[in-house]
Amino acid sequence: MKKIRDLVVFAAIFVPYLLLRVMPFAVVRLLAGLFGWAAWCVPSLRKLVAANVQVAFPELPAAERNRIVRRSFGHMMLNLLEFFWAAGITRRVEDHYRMEPEMLAELQRIRDTGTRFMYVTPHLGSWEGEAVIATHLVGVTLAAVVKPQKNPYLNWLLNDRGRKAEKGVKVIFARGAMQASMQALKAGDSIGLLIDQNTKVRSGGVFVDFFGMPVASSRSPAVLADYCRKHDIPLYVGYASVVRKADGKNYAVVRPLSRPLADYTDDAEMVQELIAMGEADIRQYPDQYLWLYRRFQYIPEDCPEAVRARYPFYARQVDFRFMAKGGKGRALREKQENGPDGDA
């Protein structure tokens, strides 16, 4: 039954996907607007997005926050449809994804030295377009870390036919991604990472500041940078974003870290800087961010009450399962249950 259900879901998506590939872009934009409006009409989705926007921009008037909520649904759908519409078709990629000539020339110069790139990007604008620009324009082979779909047929559509359709793109699935990423860097490939995803401390996460709130983020950029430093692998770590400008095209920007990699002695320090660069761009383009993600999900134990009160309805206090596993997890559980002095 599961296989039949997966096939039905796949068929319901694959046929529209084939039609999407032959549509003019004007129709794609129209469909994105309709789908965005339909998603906005779902109360649970609208409630989630509104809660996140409220957390990030409490100082804005309610009318302005509502405008961000409405427009974010349309941008989300447009970026998704545009990626599938353009994937693997060079003329569409070159027409819809851009980079300023000076920046492109500098990145190509760095590429020619044998330096690997680590592009760290948030779910802002056309984040899928970062791989397109890195491979089609900068000219590197990019290994992108992605989460596989539970439906194997959708996984084929999204990753094999979608992401892998781009020349030079390799897919690394989340499970075992750290070792696979290290091997890719060692082999001469570049890496693409999404920085704004909840990662438990037990899985290599660290709490950093995002819109004045502690959020759990992956330490993987710092871990991979340290690996390259120890193995003398030349690496350029850059914050990357692809946002839609007034002309309707998607423009990529890549910014380097403020200091040499050797100066970052604390993993959280590097992650915080990358998160802060993402926040600055989100503040500039708030309606292009993926607010449909439970970014403020985990509340750390030492969170001040004033900050704790700002968390949205879906947030919850972290427990021992979030912090550690195995023996350390059991010790933390006993501490939570018995108190710091061991008294039940």
C-alpha cells in the first residue's frame, strides 16, 4: 500500500512537472501567484508564517507584517517553480540567474588557484539557484548537502532529475554528510550548505543569535573549515545568497568571512558570523525568506524569561535528548529529574 500511495503522489506531481517544463515563464509566474495565494489561505500555514514574522519583526506595524506574510508565500512558490522550470536548460539558467561581472571574475580567479569553495546560504530567495550559479557561471563542481525525500519517486524527481540535472552538481544526503563532504573537499569539489536549519546539540549543533533569539544551528561550516586547515586544503568560506531584484532576475552575492580561517578558534564564532550575514539580507528582503520553517523551535535551558516570552507557539524547551545521547544523555536526564544536588 505504501508503494501504491507513493506512486499516486508521484504521478500527481510528475505530470504537472512535465507541463511546467514547456510553459512560458509568464505562465509560471501566474501559477506561482495562484499557488502562493492557495497556500496563504490554509490557516495552519498562515499561522506559522505569521508567528515567525512576529518574532523577527515585532517592531513593525501589523499591516506591514501581514504584507510580508502574504508576499512570502508567492515568492516561495515562484522560486520553487522557477527552479524546476529552468533546471538543466542552459539558456534559461543564464537568463534568470545572474552575478555581477566583477564578483564573478574574482570567484573564477580564486577557482583557478585550486581553492575549494564552501557556499553557506540561508533559505532566502532562490537558494536552489546557488548551485546553478556555482556550476554554470563560476564553473566549479558543487556537492550539495540535501535531505532525501521519504517517497523514493519524489526523491528521484527532486534530486536525480532536479538537482543532478545541473552540470557539475553532486548530491550528498544528510545521513553521513560530514564524512562525504570531507571526501568531496579532498577530491577537489566545492560544498554547498544551508545554514538556517535546526540541528540538535547531540548532532553537532550550537546555539547562536538570530533576530535576537537563540536558535540551534549546525557547526558543519566550522568543522569542515577546520578539516581543510588541518589537511592543507585551500578553502574559501563565503556567505552566499540569491535574491530577486526589481528586474525579476535572481542575483547571487558571495561575501567572504571577515577574518582568515585560522583566526576562528571557536566553532560558534564562525557560525554566528554566517548567521548574522544571513539575518542582514533577510531584513533587506523579508518577503523572500522561507518563513514556513519552524526556525525558533528550541528554547535553551538558560534562556532569559524576557527572551523566552518571545518564542512562537510551536517552540519547546530542550531536554536531555536534544543535548546528548548515550551515557551523557542519561546523565543529563537524571540531572533534570533529580535536580543539581541529586535529590529527587
